[in-house]
Amino acid sequence: MENGLQALIQLKKYLNKENEAFMQAAQRAEIENSWFTQEFIMQSTEAICSAYLDQEILTSFAKKYNAPSSKKKVGIIMAGNIPMVGFHDLLCAVLSGHDLVVKLSSKDKVLMTFVINQLQALDPKLNIQVEEQAKNCDAYIATGSNQSHKVFKEYFGKYPSILRRNRTSVAILDGTETEDEMNLLADDIHAYFGLGCRNITKLYVPEDYKFEPMVKAFSRYDYLEMMHKHKNNYDYQLSLLLLNQKMYMSTKALLIVEKEHLHTPLAVINYEFYTDKNEVDKSLADNEDVQAIMGHDYIPFGAAQQPSISDFADGVDTMEFLSKL
């Protein structure tokens, strides 16, 4: 499957701090969406370049799939919760050789427009149209909130489609985690202000768990309180806890609350005690809200925001879907 492969390989040269045009786009992206700080834009960019655009990785990945029997028109509706979150769908669609109609998220127009324009400059044969509404397509890939998912099902359910909704990630701790692992767990929670579906929002801890090392590790991200939107969320959630006389632990950027829910508001992480880890495994095994599980015997700490090129969102193989259209 050679479609667009060379353009994707070459794209890596343009997504770095040495490329003035990309850095200008990164600065404009932060102006338009203050959640996209330069730190997190570059974190996303480096993850894309190392996991997706490495020549050997990308070539090996492409060879696993057959080209589709005919060219279709594929609509991609992208999310915008973290910088370039729609990149993997774009990569797969470019490799498939289909004609593409992309609806960008209003939150992530600058960076994804830069990527699409650069790809088309590298390979003018690529047919990627950016439109406000992805209409009259043969198939769809759409990612959004739970509310958006209902709309997706209504409009796109009759077509071949991959429709994604809100998901989140959890960590299962056993109390033997090292200081380094606690620091990596802090990364998994705080990266992108916790806005990604692979950000950890729920912790499972043994009944005798000692929280002091965790709170110390999480304090590495106290500087996030300087971002006013994050601070506003933190202050609001803290007010609710105080008003309702709820117990909590905290750093300057995160509230740690005992609660069963998987999903949490921004600036909050929930935890739950367990006595039998096997029971936790069972409860999570078929839970469609869970994107990833971190911990010993699971995905390593620190890898939440570093999925491999074959780690498809929601476990649905996007390349296989596209190759069989």
C-alpha cells in the first residue's frame, strides 16, 4: 500500500521546532485555543513523529494491509480535544488511497490545516478536501462527544462507518510503584490538561494504600495552575467539594477525590479502594467507557499518550475498515 506513504514519511521533516512555518502555526494554534500550549503541542508532535512517521514503522504498518478494490469518498469528522488528535485517522485514510473530505474541529483547525497543506504539497495527487460539512461520502469516520455520537449515528449510521464517543482511561495501582513510576503516572494524568481519552481519570488502589508519594509526584504539575482556564475549573470543583463537605486531597493543579465514577470534571481525578484486583479486572473488561488501563501487568506508566501506530482508538482497526470499503 504505497498511496501517500512517501508524503507521510517526508512530513516528519516539517513537524519540528526547526521548521519556522510549523512553529508559527503552533503559536497561532495557542492563540486560537489556549488549551493548546506550546508544551503540549510539541508533546503531541513528538509522539506523532516517533510513533507514526518513523520510516521503518510506517512502511511496515502499510504493508500489513491490502489496497481497497475501488476508490471511495471517505468523510472524516475530527475531534479537537488535544493537538492533532485526528492525525491517525488522516494517516490511515491517506495510506488507503481514498478521496477524503475532512471536517476539522474548530478547536484544532490551525495545526491540522498545516498538516493537510503540507501533505498535499509533498504529493499533489492526494485528494484531501477540507469542508465545513462532510456530505455525500461513501463512508465516514467520526469522533466526538457522547452528544455528538448520537448525531453521528443519526446521520452516518446508514453508511459504512466508525463512530466514536467519549472514553477515558484508568490506572490500577498495587502499592509497589516506584518514584519514577509515580512521576510517569503524573504525566499520564496531567498531559494536555487531562483532556484526552487516554488521560487517566480514575485510580484503583489497595485498601492500605499510602497516598503521600502520589501527591508528591503529582505536585510536579503545580505550574498548570497558572493557566487561567484550568485554574477556573479547579476553583469551581474545589468550591463544590467544600460546599458539600466532601473529603479530598489536592495539589495546586489537581483534586483527588474518592468516587466510583470513571469520568471526571477537569482538574479532578477519582480513586476507589479495592480488595481483589481480579474483581477490578472483571468490572473493566467489558466497559466501553475505558480506552486504556495503566499499571503493572497492563500498559506501562508513562505510555498513555504514546500509543503505537497499531493502537487503534476504541480497538477498531481503521486500516482494515478502509481497505475493505
